[in-house]
Amino acid sequence: MARHDAQRSNGRTATLEDVARLAGVSIATASKALNGRAHVSPATRAVVLEAAERLSYSPNALAQGLRALRTGIVGLLTSDLEGRLSIPILMGAEDAFGAGRTSVLLCDARGDSIREAHHLQTLLSRRVDGLIVVGARPDPRPSVGRDLPVPVVYAYAPSEDPADLSLVSDNVSGARLAIQHLIEVGRRSIAHITGDPTYGAAQDRAAGALAELAEQGLELAGGRVYFGSWSEAWGRNATKMLLSQTREIDAVFAGSDQIARGVIDTLHAAGLEVPGDIAVIGFDNWEIFTTSSRPPLSSIDMNLEILGRVAAERLSAALSGDLRAGVESLPCRLVPRESTTSV
């Protein structure tokens, strides 16, 4: 240690690399230890802190060292084949990082774990400053690892590791928002047709709808949630089943915009007017379905651009030493159109 102390006494400001070398650990481990991040043993943290003290390495010096190591590139690793999720998240992240300051490099794993591992190593070899990982469905996914040399933020699909930071859309409150809107426009007999029950989103949206109905003193029309698939065909078939059981409905909350389109098709075929006889609202605010529907479809927007923006903000904070963990739920928003009320 005498050699390192001598370097410091000669007037050169100690760097993060100096601390790591003196402690006998990697730069990433030194950074985690000095920032109080998890996954560093008490013994290792003590060695790193002792090295930092010997070199008079201050928190300000840590921040300068981290900035000096940055490349201005962030990786966005996605499994979203269609880009419907990753593109708005990417746009939000780029807005938050600011034009010309940080570039976002997009890699699509196409739902393949081997391809994802390859892209991960490629991004790390490019010395990205951090990673945003976007899942293809809003269910917990495996962590990309605890010992990466850069911070990681998960968006849309949360990590299975509670030590990771994950940002998700609040599907429960989004469903409540849909029911509240239908009640506000005078509907009282509301059915719910949704997608694959193995998806957490389907369960969360159903739970939110049922909770809001109960709070408003209303029962679910049709007597049950109609789970099926995320398709127009299921929306048509489920609506046929619903109408064969009861005509005492005045609204349908569909778990996705695709399903809602199928619902509207069947209602029209049955001679029912939307929204005159039955109002319909979807979820996702997928423009290809909402604006081409007749009438245009009211929907719940997951605010994916905001999700991307917040993910970028959390990643920037992590790079400055503010490392967080757990799951943060961000609110959805209502986008009313003619399928629920004249606007």
C-alpha cells in the first residue's frame, strides 16, 4: 500500500481504478461497495472502504471517476418482436437522456434466451454505461445477473430478483380507471372479456375491474370474467357467449384493444349500437386498433413513453450513485373516444 499512498502524496488525484487496484477487486465491485449497493460482502466492502480512505478518495472523486469512465451509450435489450412496447419505451428514454448526450443502442433478443445472452455480452463489450431491459409480456422475467459491471433497470416486465429495480405499468389501477369511466358515462351492467389467464396482466386487469365494481356496489355482468386469448376472434366468440346468456348489459371492458375490436364486431352483427346500446373500452391504446375501429375505441394507455423516460432517469441516478431496488408501478391514463361516449 505504500506505493499507492506515495502516488497520492505526489499530488495525483486518486481514481476509482486506483481504489479497485489497491483493494484487489474489479472497478465494478469497488463502485458497488462505495455506493452501498447490495451483492458486496461485508469483508469486501471493508477492504474497499479502507483503500478509499488511504487514498483520500471522496464521494465527489467517485462521481468524477464514474463520469470519466462513461461512453455515453446505453443499451436497450428487448424481447418485443413487434416493437410495439420497445419503440415507445426507447423514445421516452431518448427524450430523458437528451439529444446528443447519450445514445441508446437497441438489441432485439426475439424471445430467445441464448440470443439475449449474446446481445448482453455484445453490449457490455461496447462498454455501455447501463442497460434497460424490456420484456415481451408484463410478467416477472429472469434477471440478467447480479454481478454486471453496469447498472440495469427493467421496464414493463419486472425482474424476478427483488434486488433489481423494475418499472411496470399499474394494470390494476388502469382497470379501475376503465370501470370508473364506464360508470361516469352512466353504465351499470358491465362485463369483462380478457385474454390469456396465464398472463399477469390479464389477472391484474380482472382484479382491478372486480375491485372497482365492488367498491361501487355493482356486480360483474355475465357472472364471471371471460378469459381466453389476446385476439379479435376471442373477442367475437366471447361476446356471442355473453349475449346468449344475457342481454342485460350496457358496457364491456375488454382486456386488450384487439379483444375490444372483436367485441364491437359481434355487437354490430347482433344489431346493437356502440355506444348507444353497449359501450366498449379496451386496454393498451394500440393505435392500429383504436383509431381504425368503428367507432373509434376508448382505451387505457400504459404510458410506455413515460415508462421509458423514468427508466432512463433511474438509470442516470444509478450512474451517479443513487441505486434503487424493488418494483415501481407507474399509472396508466384514460383515452376516451366514441366507443364509450360522444366526444
